[in-house]
Amino acid sequence: MSRLTRLKKRREFLQVASTRRKWVTPGLILQVRKRSKPLCSLYKNANVLLPDGQPDIRIGFTVSKKVGNAPQRNRAKRRLRSVADLVLFTKARSGFDLVLIGRKETVSRSFADLQKDLKTALWRTGVHVDAPAEGQKAKGKS
């Protein structure tokens, strides 16, 4: 499975945070920004195409020093990357920029619970493929 396109510049993280659209779970925080242009138009080379089956999503990861020392922060980021690789390919809508923020519980929480946290955050922010589109009422999570 290939990796998603990454957010790397501070400016990109700040753009996502400026929408103030987020969901907090015990294991992680998800910030969301809907892009107005497709991913291919964001690059200078207009011939950039996404591989078949890969969603049009950019993702960034961040873990602050509140979580712990460098090894703990790196472990939290590795766990967030693994969860994102497993969940986002099948459960996330295209056309979004996402930022996953690690919390103290990210390191000690079970991997299954981290996956559940990400799915819940995707649902609550409207990025989940089964979630209702913006402006529609949710009928429940089935």
C-alpha cells in the first residue's frame, strides 16, 4: 500500500488549523480542511496523477513535547502513520487535507482503539465515506 501525500510545510498545517474543524478522541486529534481545488492542481507539474485507488488526500502528523521525550514522540508518530495507512484508504473521502495530532494516550492506547478513534473522528468531521455530506442530517452510524 502506498503512502498518502504528506503535508510538510508549516503554512499547510496552519491552513488546516485555521478552519477550526476538528474532533478530539482519547488517542488523537483530527483537524480537517476541505480543498477547493483537486490535488493535481496544487503542484506546478499539472501532469501529476494519483495512482489508481489512492484517495485525493494530504495528511500531516504532529506530536508536541507534552507527549514525552523524543523516542515517545517518534513512537506516537509511527503509530499515527500506521493507523492512517490502514484506515484512510478505505474510509476517507477525497478532497481533504487532514492533520493527525498525537496525544499522551497515543503511545499507550491499543492499536484497535486508535483505529476506532480515527474512524470516529472521520465520521464526526464528515470526512468518512459513509457520513452524510455537509448540510445533510446524520441518520446514524450503521
